[in-house]
Amino acid sequence: MTRYTLASFALLALALGFLLVTSFFLDASLAGLPSSAQRWIGVITLILPALLGFLSGIIAVINQERSTPLAILGIVLNILWIGFFSLVLSIAG
């Protein structure tokens, strides 16, 4: 696995880690915040890392690295993550 492909999956894992931390440990403290602040925290912690992972996957495909199928898988997973949580954040509140 090459550098950009690994970065794509690592950033997706980071977004998953942020989801777990905010869901389990910070849920009570986030409940007191206004909904707009909750949405911005969601965008920064859930969508931004996956967006960077998507861009890393695109760079891996453009550079024609050895693990192009894995880079494409990373792109698809990051797109699904971004799409799902964009819908969740647009509906929530």
C-alpha cells in the first residue's frame, strides 16, 4: 500500500474514531451546545477528514501508484462516508 492510499484509509479511520469519541464520551457535553455549533463540530470531525481522505485517494489514482484498486476503494468508502454524514447533518437539528 502506498503513501496516499494509506493516507486515504487512515483519514477514514480518523473520522470513525472521531465519531466514536463524540458519540460515547462527549455526547452529554455536546447536548448543551446550539445546533449550529453541533453541526460545525460534525463537519470538522466527520466530513473534513473523509474529504481529505477522498483527495488523497484521487492523488493516488492520478499518480498511478501500485495499489490503484485500493485507492479506488478508499475513494468510494470516503464518498459514502461523506454522503451519509452530510445527509445526517442536514437533517439533524
